[in-house]
Amino acid sequence: MNLKEVLAENRDAVVKQCALTIFEQCGQRYSQQSLAQLTEATLELVGANFAALVDDDFSKIDRFIERITSLRLPSGFALSEVQHAFDIHRIVLVPILTRELSGPALTDALNRLNICLSYTIRKFSDYYQDLHEKRIREYAQRLERAVAKRTKELSASEAKYRMLVEEINDGYFVNQKGRIVFANLAFCDMHGYTLEEVIGRSYLDFVAPESAETVENMYSKRHRLKDLPDQYTYNRMNKDGSILPTENKVKVVRYKDRLAVAGVCRDITERTRMERRVREAENLAHIGQLTASLAHEIRNPLSSIKMSIQMALKTLDFDKSSLRTMEISAREIARLENILTEMLDFTRPLDLNLDMASINEVIDSSLDLLDVKIREKDFIIKKKFSKRIPRALLDREKMEQVIINILLNAIEVLPSGGTIWITTKYTGDRKSGVILHFADNGPGVSEENAPYVFDPFFSKKKKGTGLGLANVKKVVEAHGGTVAIGSMTAGFCLNVALPLSKKGKYG
């Protein structure tokens, strides 16, 4: 028999075995497909490979790649999952070729099979990555439009504030010899004082300590120098001790026949928040563009190297030392792919698939997924779940990833035998109805690093990407919740608050 006869005679058996193997071994997304769907796709792939192996016609493979990419990319299939599915055809076909052919015919058939698989993987990776990058660029463009829109809103907000000043809705004051001698009610309300408490008081009583020196220097020089800015920002001090960003616009005037400084005092808390959101949007747009470029430049070579190592491990004999070196290389490549995936996940638009679910069950399923890692280091998991927590609208898959990221953060730093505490609590408040409390007895986080743990790419771990907790914050906030570091004398503590749906059974 020749190669064409072998492929034709075994086609149905190969299609059936490939479809079943892909269903059982290529991951959760493939197992969610029906065998009929997988058989149909496998039949098309086997036909395309037949044309390439027998007639050197790769056009059918090109058409199949275009069709299968349009199905797999929107469904969230990872590049490695589809590559594995392509490799199943080779795994199933090699024993058949070895049984039916021999000598030069077998060598030629195996060589053709490897060339065909290499072409398919490379072509699919390039096409898949191009479409992925196109989506990221489109998302970056949407972010840029959002930045432009928010910038326009910020300008409109500024115009609105100026109009309010003209309508005397901002705080007005007159400072003479360091004392407030006149103030309107808006100024008093801004600082939490009555008019009687304000008049005669030192102007520095309304300035936060960190801004006092700057404001005092500007006031003392204003009578002598003409080139000082009329407008400046500082932090004001309210009666209740709160500190808020403020903007003053001042002029030297005469009040009751004596020199004084008159000013308009404006609260800019909301403007500051808007500016921060604009900066965050700009940073995300930049990260999106940078990630698309990095993914294209790094991922394709990684895929080729990974495939070469996998093929070498399956076809070549290595001594013990060389085998360990190759296995380490394969693991490190997989780690690099995971880093790229985390970067893409962070910049990708977040779409939630909400359904009623029990947060306690989500935590338990996440622990099941990490069971091997937990048992490897003999960690102690202490759970205390409230039975009164109602079911809530959640994206179960993304919340599982949140919990896994939090737990992995602890697992990676805890010594063997360490303890992780997980508590759930029902508050009865719909805005923060469910509180998830995670704590461990690891090294914790220093006080100076605590404000930055949720920032993208911030990490003190040797092999950390700094995106785990950033993605946690992104998903939790997309659910309308909040995440924050809790107070703890030792170890690390994290609190997640999630809102509840209006209806739901206890779970």
C-alpha cells in the first residue's frame, strides 16, 4: 500500500479517533462541544491534510484555518488549545503509518506529516494572532475615543465650574493680615464651619499641614511680587479633619481701605477624579498597543520553539540530563506564554456572563482546581462559610479566576505547612452584601508597598508579572464590588465585597 491508499482506507477510523481524543484531552472548551460538531470539523481537517500529504495542495488547509479561527477566537479558545487539537491528527496517524508502511515509504510519509503539521501550526498561529491583534487595536482605539470624550467632558466641567463662580456658588473669602475677615456661606460650608467660627480665624487653619508652607510663602510674597500665579491648588483642612483637593484664585485688593487678598475657593475633588480616570484610560490604551506589539513579536517564536521541543521529546531519545534540560525549557516556555496571556487578559475588554451562583460553591470549586498545589506543600486551609449568603448574579468563570489568583498569591509565598483562612460573610447590605475574607500567615506586604499591590505590573516576587491582583481588582469592580487590603499584624489579608442581586435563593 502507498500513502494515499493508507489514508483513504483509514479515514473514517482516524476521524472518529481524532474527534474523541480532542473531546477528552484538549481542555474544557472542547469538552463543551458536541461530538457531532467535533467530528464535522475533524472530517474537514483530515480532508485538508489528505490534499496536502498526497497532492502537496495546502489551499484546503488555508481555508480550514480561516474558518476554524473565526469559530475558536470569539469563543475564548487559547492558542495552545487549538494547536494541541491540530497535533492530535499526527498522534493518531503515526501508529497507522508505522503499521501499514515501512522503509523509505514510511520515512517519506512521516516527513510529509511533520511538514504538514508544522505548516498548519505556523499558518494558524499567524492568522490567529493577526485577528487577536486586530481586536486589541480596535479596543485601544475605543479607549482613545473614550479618552477624547472624557477630556471633552472635563473641559465642559471646567466651564461649568467657572459659571458657578460667577453665580457665587463657590467659596469667597478675604484674608487680611493672615486672618479671614470676610467669607460667604459657600466657603463656610466647604470647610464645615459656621460663619461665626470662620471670621477672625487664621487662614492656615483651613489649609492641610502638607500644603501650609507653600500657601504661607505665596501669601507672604503676594504683596511684594507681581509675577506670582493668581491660581494655585492645595489641600484644604475641614473641621472634621478630612483633607480635600482645592483650587484658589486670588487677587490683591483693598478691603476697608487696607490691603488684603480676596479669593475664590473651589472644591476640585470630582475634577481630580476625572483627571485620574482619563490618565488611567490613556495608560490602558498605551498598554493595549504595547501588548499587541509584544504578543506578535514574542508569541510566534515561542510557539515554534515549544512545538519543536514537544516534537523532539516525542521522537528523539535523550539521556537523563538532557531530558531534564528539555523539560525545564518546555516549562519555562509555558510560563512565558502564561505571562503573555495575563497581559492580554488585562488589556482585553471585560465581558461578563452573569448567572445566579453561590459564592461558597465558587470558592470550593476554585480550591478543587488548586488541590494538587495545596497538597504538595501541605498547606492548611481553614474555611468558615456563612450559610445565609443568598445566590448572586456572578460570572462564575471569572470569579473562579479571581479566587484562584488570590490563593496563588498566597501559595507562591507561603512556606510548607502554611495556613490560609477563607471566610464568607453576609452583611444584608445589597451594595456590599457578601464579604470574602482571605488571610494567610506568610511574609505579608510592607507598609510602603501596600498602596501599590493592585497596580498593573507591580510585583516583589522573583517570577511575578504584577498582573494577578490587578486582574482581581478589574473583575471585582466589573461586578460592582470592591477589593482592599485588610489590617493584619502578620501575613497578608484581602477583603472582597460583592453586591447582591435583587432576587435569589440562599446558597
